[in-house]
Amino acid sequence: EVQLLQSGGGLVQPGGSLRLSCEASEFAFPTYAMTWVRQAPGKGLEWVSSITSISDSGLRTYYADSVKGRFTISRDNSKNILYLQINSLRAEDTAVYYCARGSRGANYVFDSWGQGVLVTVSS
Amino acid sequence: EIVLTQSPATLSLSPGERATLSCRASQSVGSYLAWYQQKPGQTPRLLIYDTSNRATGIPARFRGSGSETDFTLTISSLEPEDFAVYYCQQSRSWPLTFGGGTEVEIK
């Protein structure tokens, strides 16, 4: 069974930083595109960032405008871990952050999700 | 950015009834439209991808249809476990976007 185990959430002050991790198991992690999606308390889903797989020609990353320049997505295919480095945090970044696996044949449709970690930005 | 508008925001129905959820895109997404179900305190679950393809393990009572800008998720006969929030999502172009969700609640 596909497993995506997340860690790294917590309470951080405005302007602070965090690194979220998503450890993948039971599937060929390097060959799947991966994505971060967030959900503010009581709100809907918001796409944050995606990263391509080794199967694509060249590693590419994509970001929502709201996080561009502040968030960095990366992956360590040797460790099967997806990361999201989040800097210059703002109150509006408070949300549950999910990592999600792209579906085979539909890279940016998400067939498996991590359990989510809460990031709270508050002084 | 492609904006996805879901309607209605809330759908009040009884078990056994048919649910019809709408997702309208601000510009064509072709067939690159997916649907997810999310129950309180749970992670989203993929139901439908590429407009009409059911994901692994999804019951046949869930049916997706539509094209270009107008899409529908139909649940033919609601089971107790189907009461949840449903989101559509487009993967036609960056940025990826989700609709605001439709809550299907028990009447």
C-alpha cells in the first residue's frame, strides 16, 4: 500500500521558516510527479507546488503565485523524500499541508495523499 | 488562471437520492478535470480523473461527465458514507486549481 508520511509542521512566527517532509514508501517514488496542496482551516483545497519525476525530461518545479519566491519544493530520490521549504511565512499560510502523488498517466491528478501537517503562523 | 466554480455550495439530500454536482471552468480544460471527496478530518480521496474515469476502488454509483467548461459529478443513489465535501480540480494548465467545493449533507 502506498504510504506518504509527513512531518515538519508546527507553530512559527510571522517571517519564520519551516521545512516540511514527506517520506514515500511502497512505490517507485522517483518515477512519480509529486505535489503539495494546502487547506486553510475550514476552507477548500489550494494547490501550492509540484515537481516532476525523473521520467520527465529535466527536473521542473511549479509554484502558485501566492508562494512563489518564498517556498521551494525539492525531492531526494535516493531517500524517497519530498520536501517543501517554506520561508517568510505569513498568517495566510496557516493551513494543513498535504503531499500528494501524481497519478500514473495523469501526473497532476492526485491518487494518494499524506496525512497532512498543520502549519500555524502566529506571534 | 483557470477558475473553477462549483455549484451548489451545499446540497441537502436523503440517502438513496441522486446527487448532481456541477463544476464550471472559466476557460476550457479539455477533459482534464478530476473530482475528489473529503470527509471531515480526513484526507481528500480521488474519485474521478480525466472527466469520467473512476479511480481504483471507486464504486460505479459515482459518474463523471462533461467537457471543455462544464462538468458534472453524479452520485446515482447516495449511501450514508457519501455525505462529504466534493472538489473538482483541473490539470489542463498551470497553476493547477480546485473548485471551492460542494458539501453534500444529509437532509
